[in-house]
Amino acid sequence: MHIIIVGLGKLGMTMTKQLVNEGHNITLVDINNERLTSAVDTYDVMGVWGNGATCEILEEAGARKAKLIIAATPSDELNILCCLIANKMGTENTIARVRNPDYAAQMQFLRNELGINMIVNPEYETANEISRIIRFPSAANLDSFARGKIEMASIRIHSDNILCDLPLYDLRKKVKAKVLVCAVQRDEEVFIPSGDFVIRCDDVISITGTRSELASFMKQTGVYKHKIKNVMIIGGGRIGYYLAKLLSDTGRNIKLIEQNDAKCYQLADTLPDEVTVIHGDGTDQDLLEEQGLSRQDALVSLTGIDEENIIVSMYAESKGINKVITKVNRHSYSILGDLGLETVVSPQLVAGSLVTRYVRALQNSAGNSQIQTLHKMINGKVEAVEFIVPEGAGYENIPFKELNLLPNILICCIMRNGKIIYPGGDDVMKANDNIIVVTAGRILEDLHDIFV
């Protein structure tokens, strides 16, 4: 598929890497020639230097025949204009990154009236993910499927956990909760486990189930964390603003610390009264103690500098804060778990999963994708994809034990008429089932792709 990416910031580079790995024909556009040249050399793609919102540059990039354009420049307005021009020139599908909170109420207008197929707001999506984790703090990370009826949570197995050295076929003897272990990270390796897989100390396991069953599992294994009442947010940028607003009506006490004086006044004017805005340096130890860090249930570090977020988070961990969430832009940080930072979010990876799902939908041979949800986990090494089983697919009503699945594929859950099924060999897929598939090292565009 021919895809044009305009703007090579963090999101643009993340999407370039992901889409090149999926085998697409990519053309990059950027006004920074040095950055463009570096990306072209790194990923062996085409590059066009110039303003991606001009007909001349889009013509050179091949907009008349392109299947998709992704506009991810720093300017929302430029991204919208770029998509409008590309659409008029013949580009079939358009995605614009729009981050300004002022445009939040106009998203439907941008899609329906201006014809932009998808609006991506990485900061809002990241804030939404963080808010879900705060609502269920026992999980290091949390993803939702089947419109929130099924959750997938990641937890680290510490040395005092009853699951250490436990084969998965004995899990039900230890834990009376209906969950399924669907992926395991051990150091740099990732496993899609079978029944004889043995969980080791310091493994990070991904489990799926309903919210209540996950809570029961975590209580029985000793990793359950109590409800979060007091939240301290470090950094009043877009993510901090969206997060404070999302949490403000949940009955929690929200304290937001921002260093920029003018931004503090703006936040105080626009956020609800339930949010207390503090002017100060959130990386200052004395300020944190003065504002009652030790009394907080959760700390979320959202400054624009990864190193500051890591240091503040490590300090909060040392103070025994129940839940610490760290934002990083360079999602190549693979050592953060070793430092004790278990919940790490990256706006680029969050937005990248949304765009990847859309691109997979366009690739679908039927023209009407079965993909409902797609989440990348464990630094992008594992994908969990939710499909709708189409009618007349050819693999309906056949027991799983008679189906030939590819290696590193696990069908971890079926949602049928509101009922959750953890499939065994005698279970079958039926039309309109929601099927959640977990895979490592494979690209799934269609449910057919799981079979040999």
C-alpha cells in the first residue's frame, strides 16, 4: 500500500518504522532536509523535501494515487489542510494528528463535514489510558476489548508471589479466578505460553479476563492495590490537562504541578474546581514533600523530558507511592522495569496502535475489516487483536483441536452474546463472535491469517 507520511516528529517516525516493518510503500515529506535524509537512509524509503500542505509537494509525493496520507506535523491546522488538499487530489484515505484541546469538540465535524477519515490525538489517548490504569491500579498496564467488557492486564511476578515456578497447567489449582495467561516477557524474550510453560520470578505476565475476575486474581496472588483517592500529576502539558479533566469527575483529589506561570493560570481557569493547580518545579524534592507526596496514592510524571520523568518516578517509588506512572517519548527504554518502574506510557505507541489498526483495516481483502481493536504490548513485541468472525468464513463451527493454527498464536478469549469463553479444544468459533488473538512476531490483517 502506498502511504504518505507528512511530518517526521516522534509520531511520524514511529509510524514510519511500524509501517515499513509491515511492508508498505512509504513516502516521507518534511521541511527539515537533514531529518528527512536521515529517515530515508535509515528506512530505505522515498523522501520529498518541502511543505506537505502544498499541491506541488503532494504531487511529487504521489498523492493522486496514494491509498493513505498521515499528517503528523507539529501544527494541527497544517495537518487538517494537508489532508483536505490530498483528498481533493485523489488520496483515498486521510489521517490527521489534532492535539489542541480547543478542537476536541469539533472532531465529529472534521470527520463528517471535512472528510478526514481519522483524527488522532496522542495526548488525549494517552491520558485516557492512564485514567483507566488509575481506575485499576493493580495492573502495570491495561488494555480493553469488546467495548470494555474484557480487559488485558500486565503484572510483574515478584519473588514472594505464589505463581513463581508454577506451570500454567497448575494455575487453576492455585488461583480460583477465570483468567488466562496469554503472553509472558522474560528479560528481552517474549513467549506465547502453552500449558506446560513455567512462570519464573521477575516475569511480566499479561492476563485477560473481566475486570472482576482480574481483581480476584490479583487479590489471590497478592498484587492487588487499593483504590486510588489522591493523585499528583507532574506537568501541565496536554496530557496533564486531559488527564486532570478525565479524573476530575471521579471523586478523586487531583493535584497538578506546573512550572510555567502563565500555563498555571490557564490551567486554573479551564480545569474544574476539583483540580488544585500548583505553580512550581515538580522535580524539586522539597516542593514534592511540601505538597504532600507521601500522602498520595498515585504519582503521574508527565514533563516533556524523559529523564526528569524517570527520576521523579524513581523518587516516588522510593517513598512507597502505591502507583507510579511514567511517560516516556523514547519508547526504546527497555531497562525501566529493572529500575522498578513498571507502568510506562508512550504517546507515540498509543497513537501508533490506533493508526496501525486503521491501516490493517484498509489492507483487509474484503474491504470491510474484521479488526475491532488492536493493542501493542511489551515494547511492541506482542499484539493483541480483536476480530469479528464473519459469516461464511469457512472455519466456523469447527472444533479448535481440528484447526491448524500457526505457531505463536493464541486465541485467548471469545465473547459470544455477552458471555466470555476461554476456548478449549472442543470449542468453536461462530459468526459474529468477538475473538481476541494474541501473537508475537506476526502481522494479522484478517482472521484467516492465524491459520497454516
